[in-house]
Amino acid sequence: MIIAAIEAGGTKFVCGLFEADSGGYAKPSLLARESVKTTSPAETLAAALAFLKKSAESSGSPDCLGIGCFGPVDLKPSSPTWGRVTATPKPQWRDADVAGYFRSELGVPVAFDTDVNAAAYGEYLWGAARGLKDFVYLTVGTGIGGGVFSGGALIHGMSHPELGHLRLAREAGDDYPGRCPFHGGCLEGLASGPAIGERWKADPASLPPGHPAWELEARYLARAAAAYALVLSPERILIGGGVGMRPGLVERSAELLGEELAGYLPALAAPERLADFLSRPALGSEAGLYGSAALALRLCED
Ligand code: ZN
């Protein structure tokens, strides 16, 4: 069968068409993909739709579509605003009906979740969380967000977890106010890519290894990971995203996580255990797209 997937991100929409085997959860084969820059909802959604329709001409029409969307989004199936973006800092996207648009334009069932829940699901099926019933996937890039698997299922609850908006104890001497429009110095406000750029007045990619920016970044990620470890009792925490995938960052955070926990969780006492516990997603930058395909596959299989 053919499945379509969209990783709907705040800077780009990555769209893909896949061929998948029926009756199982084998990793599907990518037939075509395209990135569309995120501008206004009307322009972005139309460009993504045009790609899917064009590739369907040669590959066959999709049976279903999975969308992993930047948030916050409305995920309540019974809600009249299901499938929409809600209180986003991007004013144009507020109330944008992402899932409804594709459902009516393509005429197929649409699975809709947060981008990070989708990526977590992809890692669960085909990545670094295979076989785990309890884990956290965190992405650190333009923003910070996370998906949580608990007891073998994605947590939704009243909406979805917001791991990036945790307020953290400040590191001594750090007086940067933070840039979250809602909280100032929450994790996202202190440690997202734009926060690093603003704090150090430089493009994060240009900051060399050994720059104090990276030690501080590793410290805040370790502090957040300690909170997730204590509250959720996951078996693993995966950190990805444009900033999160920077060489050495997750490894350093894993070392600092030991300090943050101060020996409190015996299961994580050994340094090699920490390095396994706080590690990288296996699907890397593909986690969002494949995770969205995984959502579509699950919908088709159900
Ligand atoms: Zn915040």
C-alpha cells in the first residue's frame, strides 16, 4: 500500500510518499520526498498538497496520511478543532486546520499527532527505542519539545506533554533572561537554538567545541533529563534535533546527568548506564518523517 507522511515543522514541511507492506510494521520504503518552506498556512499547505498529488501520479494514490505537526495542536478526536494548531507563537498559524485540509483535499484518513510524538513512534518501531515500553524523545532545535511513551503508548492526556516548557533552576552566573514568549527562562527559553544564538550573540553552528555555550547547554539538558527521569521513570531518553545532534553534546549531558541525580537513582549509577540511558535517536533527522509515516501505517493497519 502507499502511505503519505508530512513532518510539519515550524521552518519546513518535509513530505514523503512511501510504499509499505500490509499486515505488519516493517519499515516502509521512501518513494519520493520534498521539503517545503513554512510560510503562511495557505501557501505551505498548498505546496505540500501539490507535491503529494504530483508524486501520487507516478507512485499511486496514498491510502492514508500521517502528519506530525509542530505545536501546540488539538489532538482530542472529539474536539471540533481537532487537527488544528492552537496557541502557537506563530500568529499566522493560530487555528490553522492542518489535518482537516489534507483530509478533505486528499480524501483519505489522516493520523495527526505532534511532530515529537511522531518521531518518538518512529524510534519505537524502527529506531533506538525498539522494544521499550517507556521512553522519552526530546528534540532540541528551533524549539524544544518531546514525546513520551509510557506503558507502551504515547501519552496524550489533556493534550500532549510539553517537555520544553519546564522551568529549570538557573546555573550560577547565568543572567540571560530567556526567550520563551510565555515563560522567559523555561528549558526552551534557555536552551533552544535561537536562545543559544541570542545569549552568545553568534550563530550556534559557529560556536566551536570547548566554547562555554556547549557546557551550559549540556548542563540544562541534563537538568531537564533528570526531571524527566524522576517523573516518568523512562528506560531511555533520546535527544535529537538540529542542536541536540551536535557531536559530543548528548554524551556530555549524560555525564552531567549523573551529577544532577546525585546518586539518587541506583539503576543509573554506572557511567556506562548513563551513556545508554541518555543517547541519540537512531533515525536522526529522519525521525519526524518516518515517524509520521508510522502514524499513517498504524491508522491503515487498524
Ligand atoms: Zn516556555
